[in-house]
Amino acid sequence: MGVHGAVHSQAQTTESYPTKPIRLIVPFAAGGNADLLARIVGQKLGAALDQQIVIDNRAGANAVIGTAIVAKAVPDGYTLLFIANGHAINPGLYAKLPFDPIKDFAPISLVGSTPLIITVNAALPVKTIKALIALAKAKPGELSYASQGNGSAGHLAGALFNTLSGANILHVPYKSTAQAITDLTSGQVQVMYPAATSVLPHIKTGRLRGLAITSRRRSTLAPDLPTAVESGLGEYEAGIWNGILAPARTPQVIVDRLNAAIVKIILTPDVKERIIGLGADPATSTPAEFSAFIAAEIKKWGKVIKDSGARLD
């Protein structure tokens, strides 16, 4: 087959894509929020493309295991990766990764973002972010914040809070969100940056108090809560986001086809409702926007990690 023939057959395969099932690797355990979100999108994407989307959970090592599989996969659109914000955090936490988080992937689209809520124990005498900063500065090193573990979104959200506010709230890592919330409720720790869904029931009963939401805009999940930026905390933005990547060098026509299908899916009312039901705000982007977003997130969290001295090796 000459060069022309090879080009022609590649064009034919991309034109008729997809002609067989697509594997969507989810580098997290089944049943968690990322997995549930991947299944909602995967099911609808399969219907839109008229092919089955096979969800393949490959959890472990902060999503590094599943991500490495996709980095090495054939770039033909039949192996995709469902990522979370850890994709942008890991480069700062690990001295060495078995892939390049930018060069080895072709971003397709964001699908959702889960805001965190800056939450305090109800007995703490603060009702605003400004009051929390003032109290933390008046009692340096006396307040502590819980997280779901070193390098988690909650850990880094707290580190960013300290950096931007000049407060020194000590970090206490936990093995699970449930255990951290239990200790926050009982007052063992005073502050936490959990995902909105895990903490809203406790805020509604008055056992905990939400001070601000960590997203750029107010969230449909808690419309009354001001954002951290509105509360005077500089450019503060943190949270958990999810999106879909393909291996680098996947033909642009396939990336664009997947992007168009995914964006359309996220914007349909029933899918929006299901994403909000999981505690996330629906989100979409072009491949170029998602690419720029990932690069900016890697830079931002790399600096926060360096300043806070967090390491996972």
C-alpha cells in the first residue's frame, strides 16, 4: 500500500468511527462519584455513537495506574480516559510519573465540576471567611483542618486558603471523608473543605456551618452560599473536576466528533439533572479550552504543593 493508500484507509477509519466498542478507563474504584459520572456520560455517549462504551475501572496509586494504561494505548479513539483534578495535582506530588500529563494526552472535554464548601464546626464563633481568617490569625497554629488525606482536593484547598489569607490552619489528614466529618462535627478539628454533597446535610441540620463555596461562580447546589472570592479571598478557586481524554496523536476528527457528542450530552436536561444529583455542576469545554485549563491547573497546584511542602513519594 502506497502513502496515498495508507492515508485513504486512515481517512476511511476516522470517517466511519466508531465501528467497535470503546473502552473508557476510569482510574477510580466503582461506586465513587467519578465512576458514577463516567457511567452516566458513557451510557449516553454509547447511544449517541451507536456503539457500546465499556467502563473499565483501574483504580490505584491516586489514578496513576489507569492513566498510564491510556497514555500507552493506541491513539485510535477506542481507549479513552475519565480523569479528575488529581491529573493536575499528581505532577506536583510525585517526583516521577510514568507518563507526561500534558504531552501524552489529547483532551476532549470537561464534563463536571464539584465545588467544595469551606465548612466549620458550628461551635466556632465565625460566620464569614473574614471572621475565620481573623480568628486563625489571633490564634496561630491553634485551629486545624481535616482532609481526606495528603494530596487530596481538601488538603490542597486548605493549603491554598492558608497561602492566600496568610492564616496558619494546621492540616490533619484522615483516611476517609466520613471520619473527617465526624471529627469536624465533634470539634476535634475546626475546619474542613469537603465536597458539597458530603457536607450539605450536616449544614442543613445546623451541626456544621458553611462559610463559602470554592467555585468561581455560586453553585446550584447551595445558591445562598457566597463564593470565596465574593467573601474577599483574592482569586481563591478550588474543587474537584472531571473530564475525558484520549491518548496523544488521536486524529483530530475523532477528538472533535467525541467532543461534539459529549457537549451535547452534558447539556441535555435529564443528564444535567443527574449530574447535579451527584453533587456536581455540569461543565463543558472545547478540546483547546480543556487543554489550556489542565495546563493552568498543573501550574497552580504545583505551586501550592511546593509552598505547602506536600509530597507523596
